Amino acid sequence: MPLAKRIAYLRALKSDIDALNMGSMNYATYSSARKSFVFHTVFANPFEEIVECWRR
């Protein structure tokens, strides 16, 4: 998701409490039947984007 859209959510929600994920996250689903990963992705969260979200 583009950073501008992520920031738009922050502005629209106007939450009382926010949290920043301080790094990227690997996510995968493993199938024992298939003996392999059936889904895997990386949710990138570069430091520059963390700082930009924090400033908003």
C-alpha cells in the first residue's frame, strides 16, 4: 500500500492511541500436506516510512 494512503488512514481515524511497527515482517503459511509454503510475503516497513508516519 502506498505511504500516502497509509497516512490518509491515520488522518481519517484520528485515534487516541497509535503504534509504530519498527521494522519489516515476514509472514508465511506452511502446509503440512503439501510440505511447502502456500503463502509467503514480506511486509516492508523501511525506516524512512516509519519516520514519515510518525511525523503525521
